[in-house]
Amino acid sequence: MDTSQLAEWLKKNKTPCENLLKRRFFYSNSFDIYGGAAGLFDYGPPGCALKVQIENLWRQHFIIFDEMLEVSCSCITPYSVLKASGHVDRFTDLMVTDVVNGECYRADKYLEDVIECVMNTLKGKTVTDNVNAKNAALMKLGCDDLEKIRNLVGNMSLEDVEKFIEENKITSPIGNALSKPYPFNLMFETTIGPKSKQKGGINSVVYLRPETAQGIFVNFAKLLESNGGKMPFASAQIGLGFRNEISPRNGLLRVREFLMAEVEYFVHPKNKTHVRYHEFKHVVLSLLPRGTQEKGESTLTKMSVEDAINKGVIANEALGYFLARTSLFLEKCGILPQGLRFRQHMSDEMAHYACDCWDAEILTSYGWIEVVGHADRMAYDLTAHSKATNTQLNASQRYPEPITVEKVVPTYNRSLIGKTFKDKHVKLLAILDNLSQEQANKLEEELSGSGSTVIDAGDGLQFVVTRDMLSFKTVKSVVCEETFTPAVIEPSFGMGRLIFCILEHSYRVRPAQAQQEERTYVAIKPQIAPIKCCLLPLSSKDAFTPLISKVQRQMDIHGLSYKIDSTGASIGKRYARTDEIGIPFAVTVDFQSVNDGTVTIRERDSMQQIRIEADVVSELIADLISGKTTWGDVTKAHPLFTQQEV
Amino acid sequence: MDTSQLAEWLKKNKTPCENLLKRRFFYSNSFDIYGGAAGLFDYGPPGCALKVQIENLWRQHFIIFDEMLEVSCSCITPYSVLKASGHVDRFTDLMVTDVVNGECYRADKYLEDVIECVMNTLKGKTVTDNVNAKNAALMKLGCDDLEKIRNLVGNMSLEDVEKFIEENKITSPIGNALSKPYPFNLMFETTIGPKSKQKGGINSVVYLRPETAQGIFVNFAKLLESNGGKMPFASAQIGLGFRNEISPRNGLLRVREFLMAEVEYFVHPKNKTHVRYHEFKHVVLSLLPRGTQEKGESTLTKMSVEDAINKGVIANEALGYFLARTSLFLEKCGILPQGLRFRQHMSDEMAHYACDCWDAEILTSYGWIEVVGHADRMAYDLTAHSKATNTQLNASQRYPEPITVEKVVPTYNRSLIGKTFKDKHVKLLAILDNLSQEQANKLEEELSGSGSTVIDAGDGLQFVVTRDMLSFKTVKSVVCEETFTPAVIEPSFGMGRLIFCILEHSYRVRPAQAQQEERTYVAIKPQIAPIKCCLLPLSSKDAFTPLISKVQRQMDIHGLSYKIDSTGASIGKRYARTDEIGIPFAVTVDFQSVNDGTVTIRERDSMQQIRIEADVVSELIADLISGKTTWGDVTKAHPLFTQQEV
């Protein structure tokens, strides 16, 4: 299956897949007996078990593999922290409201919908309840132009959105006028402590964090110390994030409360390398760089990380390292390679803190969606928190060899300065002590030239400084280490989205056969399967109980999760049920078992069975889960078993 | 060490232990570069890793062992859900405020403090800055009475608190008058969706959940279906809870955001059993039943679960089962048995939803604190949600044998009723169809007696019903299953508190020796140790690198977390550092290693070392972690190694 065939397959199976996932309670709308709550989802038993498995795999693949410092920080975050990080001012979406009934719409998504409606009208499809579907101005543009505009809407400025709505006379779906677009902050706000209820006040305003990253940034100094002061290093966090989305939709894809897994890799801003880069530079990625998109194209470029870096497609080794690691992780999760691409953000598309960003996008029934962001946040956040708290958030790194640096430093005639400027002279000295090298050079130039210069101290205060008060000299010094504010490379995973993608990519259909209708199931990889094994007594006869209990105890010892299905349903029906929740192996105790102590193991995807001693079944399944052995190997060592007598 | 010696040891080491934990960043106040946020804590690398280990152990011990249905539900919870559950009205603490400066105090904790101050004054200790320390009315009572009152304050009603403050003229710490006590709701409130900002309205008010349990209750029907309709069963959830504590304090013990792990065991209300009870009925617990406390005593009763149930101390098998399982879990975590007791709640102490509750309390430097609640919530929650949503939240269970039940059902003279009551008759029939057995019997009695009766339909509407309209007959039917609203037994763990207790119980001091000062460390059990192994090259010489890398790769394969300490510090100092963060094993590569490929393993608690082939070291450590082998066995098989050459 190539990418376009996969896209078609996913679309075709969208509804049956979703039905299976809801029916088997992988997830559901939260509080649905109360009518549900938009944008909130609960994971039921198979979905939650899958989530736990993915968390553990992520921890193993990223945190343990790279000795990252894992932390767990508060969701509740004070105003001052998110003010400094820029989220209070800039973590917004543009919103428009129906001026008559007050309904709210996220501007970009609403305009995308409207354009889609108009395109449908032009194509002769007419089923829509949005009055804009026959918008004359838009219809004039034609499908090709509309498609281009639709792709741009997400990055439009407030002014552009306003202009677009006005010029094209776009209304609410029922024809009412729309308000001007305005930014709506997406953070949930609450107050902490009892005092607020009494007196109010900005100090007690808190938000639910929109990302886990800030908790890591504010702990930077302690983390660096935990790492023995060594740079570079990474910290990571798996935890909840919250966004008060204007219009949540698309199931698990745009929600208001979600699990994130974020890595913050702190590195020298001018030397963005990674110690294990060489182990992964050969990984081949499907890339969609900014340049390609600017040409209006979407052809993927397949190249190794090393090539991409050499050709300047990927900016640095650290970024390349994490793109490679993410790609390998997604493969372990069962994401199909033809449904994965790495798309670079356009320059007007990035979050307020980033200078470069590559999204791992996965193909779903809703199209390509962002699942992992890889942002280069530069020193943006550490600088912001350092400034807001007047704290040093720096690291230092020894040079391989001590280096000699030249520095221009002022020398004063203190008594002359004192006499001339009286009580103001302290202010002047403070300014001179804090000159940048550039400023110092400029002053020296002016003093050497005209013999005097004017230094502006702000607040209308100016100092006329003359050559006899001040000169500069160049000082050489030997420096062993450099102090700097680290840059940050951030791989950030939306775990809910990933789970949804894994489920869509794992969905399978077994065609109808002679005596059996079509059956659907999820072929989740054994390592992350929600439950590892199903134990099935062939019937509810007591004779099967001792062997089932025996296998159960062994499963406990191996720490394998299992489910016992001793209902009266036929063995075929029960296999179908275990397939539906993605259980990779089923162990059946039948009549032969009672006689000779053997049981059968059935593998989900091939539906093949073998027969082995009950004593060794748990260990074999543990090996299949950990990848020590494969089902292929097992069937080579054991003859296939065909059918239980019933 | 007995209980009182342990109490003393914990108090004595409170500050050094806390210093170690903060210094090594097990945890710290959140946002401390911003001045911190009361009641919010971050877990740093060793604390977070410990948390992850405990979560996994909990999942293994409870969820996987008992095939529980794990779910993961939203923290954000609509008003209507928490209104129905009783939390909007009753999840409150009593608060008093200083009427002059608005400072807020949690009433019970404040009165406890005041009483403590007065007791200190009476005992001749005078250091306190609370003017109530010399409160004349309280001083008159004497220490014994004051101590009794202090133990009761937590359960005082609003009226009692008000009376106590008035009668004893208690003021704020600086002598200002206090407000009357009033209930303060502990839930964090926010609004969801964009509309609220425009229009307001009760529907968009949401809270951060105060417990994870409600997410399970509202999903009960789907969970029962996931379990194939079978009762009893348990569902579990590990997730965040939030409480806007009035006065957070005591480090991790009273916080505003915390990790909980809750089990909801759904069981027949009249048959609270558990299928694996017999495996654990012999577990011996230290109990502090209600009766003992009512006598003002605190002597612990040691008895097996079975004995406790037979003697009526523990109410039922299901509750006993979970108390036993909790006790075993805490033991696995390293909680010292003499620092663990199970205390039954007093009847006026329980949460609004519970009819019985046993707390697992652990001895800390702050005294005994509740870490695990085991509440019998009856059918309280399911009934409340069922009523609020008009949904059936029932289960059914087959009787072992079908039973015959008698039921009184009405038979009507429909035409007479229709003629008599005209358009109102439908209302009467609806009432008659929904009579309880009791109501039906009462009506039949009246009709047989006086020949007529009056049925009140509300809204001023009354039906005079006569014998010829209505009679009742007794119908026998064979019933195979019973429908009921399940009762719930809930073990609920405060994971942050547990982590704190584990750390305090694991804290150890190595006495000062000839050339070495006193050293402190945490003897966390290998299975839950934050990091499993430290890899130490004896010096920073390049010769050690290949062997370190080799061991590292093997650690990756075994999924073991490790830390490499290649700093220039002496090997002894580096061992001390690994001890401080609880790493149980250290592998050292020394000069001999380079020659013969062997390395040393050092065990943290005994400080003993052995020397083995580098190739097998990871597997051996994996076996030590999983408990397949013990350090005692290892030292029997290998001679002790004494000292590296440096």
C-alpha cells in the first residue's frame, strides 16, 4: 500500500474503526451519561492499558536510553510564570462570534469550513447547512484558488482574517453577521488559595499549564546541578496539558485535556550536537521542507539525517538526532512508514518561542495530523524566566584548550567625574561599568575623534563626557570556560493523538468467509498491546479450572497482563473478541490439555496455533512480547495445530 | 526498633532527611525561582523515577494481579457531576478569617495550633507568636483536657466550632477578632469553552476533580459491559486530584495537586466477598478499631484478617481482602511494619459518601498520617448519578438456583376508571403501575377495609378510588437473576504521601569513621529504586570507556536505568553520591577490568563488593532487581572484593 492507497483505506474505514473503538471502550466522551463534555475523553480499559504501554515504551526509548532527567511538575501554574513565558499574551486563537446569538467560532477553522462548503457547491455537492456555501464572492474564485486560500487560512494574521471576512461578506452559518476577529486565550484560568475569594488580586490567578515544558525551564538550575553541572543534557516530562479549545472536534485529535510527553534538550546555542548522533545519522526520513511547501508542492524527500544536515535541510545534528529517534519510536509503535512524514513549519507558522520546527505528521482518516513537534526554542524561555526572576539561568562549558580573549574596559578619572557630575556621578559609573563591547568601542571612537561625547542616562538625564574623564584600554585574559544561556531543542509528543493514530494504523479487516461474516480487529504490536494474553477454557467445565489457574499464576510471575474469558460463547467468537481489543496471544485449555498438560497458543494476526506444555507457555509469551523470539521462529519449532474438538 | 523508638528516630532525623531530599532534588517547591507556590511540588529526577516505579508496582500488585479494569478519565469535571456526587455542597473545610486583615485559616487546624500553643505555655515552653498562647479560658482547662479537645477538633460541627471560638474568646494570632466559621469549598473552579466569557451560565462551570473515583462511577455501565456483565469486578485509576487546601503545609503531606491511585470494587451490597479472599485471609494487620478509640485508647490490636472478620472488627471479606493487599503492598514499598497501622474512622469523621472507613496510617516525623483510605461507599455514588441522569446504573447477578418470588400487581377496571376520571385517568394508571410492594399492600388493605381510598397525585390532584375500580392479586414468578445497585469498596492511595513515607522510612545514617564523616543515604528497595545502577570508571582515563560502553549497552537491553558518574571525584565520594539518591548497585571499571574484563559490583546497604565478568553483570543486576536472586546469595557464590587500586 502506498501513501495514497493508505489515505483511501483510512477514509473508507473511518466509521467502522471508530465504531469498534467506542464499542470496545478504547475511549469515549467523558461524562456521557451527563450528555458529555466537549473536548474531554476518557480511556476505557483497552485504551488506558495501551496508553500505559506507550508511556513505558516512550520512557524506555527516550528517557532511559539517553539518561534524561525525568521530572514531574505541577499542572497549576502561577500567572507570573506564564506571563514571562509569553503564554498570557500570545497563547491565543483568533475567534469570531455570531453577533446575534453569541455562538463562538475559531476563525481559521471556521473559514476553512466555509471554503470547503463553497468548493463542494462548485463541485455540485450541495448537502450543507451553512448559508455561506453559496457565497458569491468565494464562488467566483473557483476551486483551485479556494484550495490555495484554504491552506493559508491557518497562518493568517488578525488583520488578514478581518479583511477576508469583510471583503467576502462571510456570515455565521445561519446568516448572522460575525464580530471582528479577536484573540481568545486558550488557557484555563482559576484561582488558588482562600484569599482570592475574599480580596481578589493578580497573585492568586493561576492557569492549568498549556505545555509541560515550563516546569522544566523553571527548574533548569536544579537540573543542571543534578547533572553535575555537565552540558549538554536533556530533561523530560510525561504529564497533562490543558487547552480551552474554541471548537474541539475530531475525536482524540483536538481536545481540551491531553497527555503530553516532552523532552527539553539543553545544548550550547552555537554547537547543537548530540553525543549519540553518529549512531542514528543513517536513519532515512520522509521530509517535507519549508522550501518545497513554499513552491506549493507536497512531494516528500527521502534522505538520511546525515544527508539532510549536509544539504542544509535540517539545521543541526541535535535536531536531526531527535527526528531520527522519533521516527524509530513511531515505527516501534506500529505507525506505517508510508503514513509518516516530517514537515517543517513555514516561517509564519511557528509558536512564539520557536525559530525552527519540524512536525512528525501521521496520515489519518482526517488527513495528515501533527503528532510530534520538534521545535528549536533557542534560549527564548530560559532568557524570559531569567529576566522575570532576576536569576541566572546559565550553564558553563570548559573550552578544550583555554583561550585568550581581548576585552575593552574603561578607565576613569574618578575625581574629575565626581567633581563634574556631583551626586549624579554614581549613575554614570554604573552605565560605564555595564557597557557592551560594541558600546565601548563606539564611545572610544567618539572620544578619540571629537574629544567628547554625550551619554544618555534616560529620564532626560544626559552626561557630556570628555577625553580627560575617560579612556578605554584593551585587556587580554585567559579563559577556561564559557558561560552561556543554553538553547533548547524540544521534541513534544501528543500522546492522545499518537494513540489514535496507532489504532487507525492497526485496524484490520478479515474478509467474510463461508460460515463467518467479516470481522475487524486491531493488530497492535505485542510490545504495546493493552493486554498480552487471553486465557480461554474451552467450555465452562470445572475440569479446565486447575490448568487455567496454573497458567494464571505463571503469568503473574512474568508480570504479564491477561484476561480470562470463560463465557459460554464459542471459541471462535471468543477469539474474535480478544482480537477486537488487540490481544496478541490466546492460550486455550481444551480436552487434550486435561489429559496431557498441553495447551494451545494462537497468534492474533496469522490466526495460527501451536500446542505446547502449559508449564512453558508464559515464558514463551514473555519472549514473544519482549521480542526475544518471533511467531515465525515459534512455528518453525512447533507444528501448527489446527482445531480444538468441542 | 519498636514503634516509639521509630517515632523518635524519625523526629530526630526530620531535618537532615528533608535536607538530603531537597539537596538531591527528590522534590522541591514548584516555581521556586518565582518565590514558590504554596502547596505545589515538583518531583526532580530521583523523586520522579521513584514515583514511576511505585506506579508500576501498584499497577502490578493491584490492577494486573486482580484483572482490574484500568481507566484514565478527565480531571476537568462538569458542575452537574460534582453536584450530584455531593462535592459541590459538601466537599468543604470550615474556614475562619481575621476580620481586620482578611487572613484565612482552616478552622480545625487553627484551633489545634492554638490548643498546642496553650499546652506549651502550661508546660513552661513560651516560644510562640500566637496571642492565644495565654488564653485564660483554655489555660484553665489544663493539659489533659486540652489534649482530648485537640483530638476532637477535626470532627467538630460548624456550630461547635463557632461556640468554641466564642466561649473561649479565641482571636487571630495577632489578636484580631475572627469571623464566624463558614464552609469553604476545596475544589478549584474554572470555566470551559469560549461561550462562558460572553454569556456566563452554570453549564460551563467546571471543577478540577477532587478524587479520581467519579470518573469510574459515571462510566460504570460501560465498565460492566467491558467485563462481560459479570459481577463483582474492580476498576482502577491512577491520576491527579486537586484540592484548594486553605493552609497547605508539611511538605508533600498536605498539597493542592497530588497523584492518587484508586480502586473501586463493585460488589453485591449484601454479599461483600472477594474471589481471592482465601489466599490472603491469614495476613496479620495492626488494627486500631473505632471501639478502642472511643475509649480514648490507642493500643494496636494485631490479628489476622480472618479473625478480625469473625470478631466483627472488620465488616466484610471484601474490605478485609483489600486491607490485606494494601498491607502487603506497603511492605513491598519498604514501609516498616512497626510504622504501619490501620485505623477505623470514627462515625462522625467519615466523608459524606462513606459508611465505614479504615485508613492505612504510616508513622512519619509529623506523627501518624493517613496514606491509604479504605472506604465502604455503599451504593451512594451510583445511586446519586443514576438519579441525576435518569440512567440505570445497575448490575444483575444470576441466583445459584432460580427462585420463586411473590409480587402483588394491580388489576384495573379500565373502562370505569376512564369514565370516572376522564382525561386525568392516564395519570392515575401511571401511579398504579409504579407502586412499590409496600404501597400496593397498603392500598389493598384500605380497599378491602373501607372499600375506597384516596390517591394523592400531587399538585392538588386527588383520586377517590373504589373497590370496583381496582384490586390486587399476588403473582408468583420464577426469577433467575437479581438486579441491584452495586456497593463500592474503595482503596484510595495518596501517592505523594506514600513517596514521602517511603523516603522517611528508607533514610539511613552511616556513623562517622576514622577518615570519613557521617554519611546519610536512602535505602530504597531495589525493585522501586529510582535508578538501578551507577556505572563508574575509576578515573577519567580513556582506557575505561570501551568497557563502560559495553556494560551500558547491556543495561539498555535489560531495560535497566543507569547513571554514569565519570566525574573526577574519588570513588568513595561517588559511592556516597549514588547512595544519596538510593541507587542500589554500582558497577566500577578499574585497572584490573582493562586487563581481564571483570568489573566490581557494590551493594549500597552492605557496601560489600564482588568482582565478576563484565558480560554477565547486567543480567545479575536484573535478577537482583526482580528478586530472582538476593545479595546474600551473590556473596555466597562470589568472594568479597575489598578495594580498588587507585
